[in-house]
Amino acid sequence: MDELKFCPLQEAYDFTIGNNVSEQELERGMPREMIKFVGAVHQVSAQIFLKDQLERQLFWAFYRLNQTKPWRWRLDLDGGQIEDCVCQFNNSVIPKNTLISGAIRKIQIDIRVVPVER
């Protein structure tokens, strides 16, 4: 399994925990809730800083090769510490390339994440 070697930037890092609960609305009163899934997939939106043309080529080659396959990345999830995760690109949101100056770029990616060990 391939591993992404770039570190995510802290400024645009957004983590949404997976929802394990299934909910059914009732006509009156509180909705009925039950645990439906164990280990639901988390959502992460992160930016990567690419300082030169070589890093841009490396990222886009990684994206093309792993666009539909799972890969590994070290991320900060709900535990408050960096941990190994199995990730997959969210293909409904294409990575966004932002020019900072010259060859320096920021790439915004949205991924689905499951921690390897808990």
C-alpha cells in the first residue's frame, strides 16, 4: 500500500468524525436511534504545501496512481495524536490547486479515513 509523504497543513485541516448512529424520525417525540455501524469512515479535508515543480509532479503522480485505491497517511484524528490511517480520495471532490507564488502551490484534498489501530 502506498503512503503519502507530505504533511498536512494545520491552517486548513478539517476533521469530521464518522457517524455510527442510524436515526429514524418519529411523528411525535424524540427520534429512535441505534448503533448501526462500527468503525464508520471519517472525513478529512486537508491542504498540502508543495514548494517546487518536483513536489507537484510527485503529488499528481501519487493522485493518479491511487485515485481509486486505498493508501496510508499519518493524520491527527479524534485521539489528539498522529496515527496511521488508511485513506481514500473522495472522488466527488477533485483536488484544488492554488498558486501562492512562482512554483509554490497549495493542494486542497478531501479524503475518507479509517484509523489502522485503535
